[in-house]
Amino acid sequence: MLSAKAGAASNRAWTKADTSTGRAAALLDDLAVVFATIDVEKVWREDVCAALAERWPDRYGQLTPDALTAALRPLGITTGQVWGRLPDGAGANRRGITRADVQAALDQHRRAITSSAGAR
């Protein structure tokens, strides 16, 4: 378990500068891995946080849905209403993200890297 101080540092609000760092690329790549392991197009924020924390506890163990939303916003990924099923089978609407939005942000990030590398 991360200490409270480490958790706070890892979940600090992302800045515009973070979107050009390896931190943003790592989050996008990690989200791509999460979506590769599921068969749905839309996922609740809580489930994304749980999947990230399960796979990379040192990076995302303390990630909250609100911190995830804040981290995604500068990357061009917005949250929206996502219909899903609770463990008891009841349906519910919660905030979530889509596979298409993650893929679009990842594609844009890769294009930016490619074009900046070609400009050198």
C-alpha cells in the first residue's frame, strides 16, 4: 500500500506540461492495455481505476475516479454517462470513458511524437 503522501503525489492534478511528458504517454498506453483486456466499448471510471490499480498498483493504487478525470482532460478524453450493470444485475448510469476516445488520444499523441521527431 502506498503511503498517504505517495498517493497524494501520484494523484496530483495534471498540468498541461504533463501531457507532453512520458507520464501522459504511460497513462494512454496503460489505458490501451486495459481496453485490450475487456470486451466493452464504454467503462465506468471506477472500473478503469480498479483495472489500472490491479495491473500497476505502484502507479495507480491510490487513483480515484475524480483524479482519473482530471488526468484525462488535458489528453482530450472526457467522461460521459455510461450504462452498465452492477454486481447484483441492476443497471446503472455512471461517469465513464470510451475505447474510441482513448484510441483517438493515443493516435493523436503518437502523431505528435512522430511529427516532432521528423522536425528534428
